[in-house]
Amino acid sequence: MIQKLIAAGAFALASGWVFAGACPSHYVDGRAPEIRNAKLASATRELCYGVFGVMHSGITRTPLWSAEYLTADKIEQAQDLDRENSFHAEPRLPRDQRAELSDYARSGFDRGHMAPNGDMPDRASQRDSFTLANMVPQDADNNRHIWAGIEQAVRKLAKKEGSLYVITGPAFIGSDLRKVGNVLVPSHLYKVVYSPRQRAGAAYFVENRADVNYATMTVAELEAKVGIDLLPSLSDRQKQTMLRLPGARPRKDKR
């Protein structure tokens, strides 16, 4: 199935729909991740929002990543903002490449945020975060518990460090992938965390199903799994340096 999806995107790739680096404030040293796996590069389009940026795939109809420059100030502002669900299709994307609300309806999967609602400091940013261009089909138990715990752990670390660069995305590993509607379901999810203060990064990595434990790994190890140079301004040695990540406890609720 994935081969057919990739072939369908070849025309888009030839038409020049691959964009990178248009919203540099969200990335370490202003450099967006670079896709090394040619199978992922078809029909990609960068979307810039106020406090996060997305590299969207018209083949998977999900983000390949969502990137944030997360600060303690933004988190404090977000804590005072109650959640308003405003899930919507992304109007800037072609209809034949974007997810629709109908794709997720009765699928059994959550519409899982990559740049989390709980990081959004104002109403406009919150609404932006509910675009389906920032969503993946995510196991509901995973999304509401272990993944929510990871998101909270990262916010806690951002408060301690003052600021973090965070890149969150899906991984499509293996040949037995499925779809909900027209949207490809990721096998795994990852969250890269880089501390400018410590000049070190690391990643959380978790399978997209219920009742699983997460793993932590170096940026280099994650890049090898996903086929993306996630922090291209860092040297190989820096990518092997492991930032100490806080433990993540499954949450009982989720913002």
C-alpha cells in the first residue's frame, strides 16, 4: 500500500511541492529538518503558524513533523487558557492531499496533536493547533495517557531550562501499515527535545498503541529510524550527546 501512495505523489514532487526552512524561528539555528528518505519527500509542503511550523505530507495526509520553540513564558500563558476544540481541515492544502474530519469519523483513533494544544499561549495559536495538518491518527489510550505524560514532561523541562526546541512527528515503520479514510496511521510517534542552554538533545519514542512504554534515545538513533535529519545544524558528535530527559508519567486527563 505504501508503495502505491508514494507513486501517487511522484507528480507532486516533480511539480516542486517540496518546501523547507520558511519558518526558521521554530528550528535550532534556523535550519529545518532535512528529509533523507526519498519515499518521504513526495508532496511535502511547509506550513508556518505563529508558534509552530509543520512539514505536511500529501501522501500520508499527516505532518512529517511539527516544530516549536517552546519557552517558559508560553507555557505559563497556556496554563490560563481553557481548551476549545476546533478541529478543522487545513484550507491551504489541496483537497486531494489533506485530511478531512470525515477521515477520522468512527475510526476508533484520536486526532492526535503533534504540536500540543497545551503549549499554545493564545486563542489564535490554539485554533491553529487544531488543524488536521497538525494531527495523526493516534491510539486513543496512547494519546490520552502515555503521550500526554510525555507532553507534560517536556513542558516541565521547558520551565526548568527556560526554552527548548521541540520536534514532534510520526514514524511509518514496516510494511503492515493501515489507513483511516485516506490518512496513513503511523506505527510510532517521536518527540525530539533540544536544550540551547545545555547544547544537547534527546528523544522520546513510543509505539502507536495502548499499554506501551516509551523509550528514550539519542537524536542520532532516532534519525536512523525515521530517515530525517532532524537537527541538521548539529554535528554527529552533538547528536550522540544525550540530554537527560525527565520521566513521563501517564496522565489521567489531557489538555
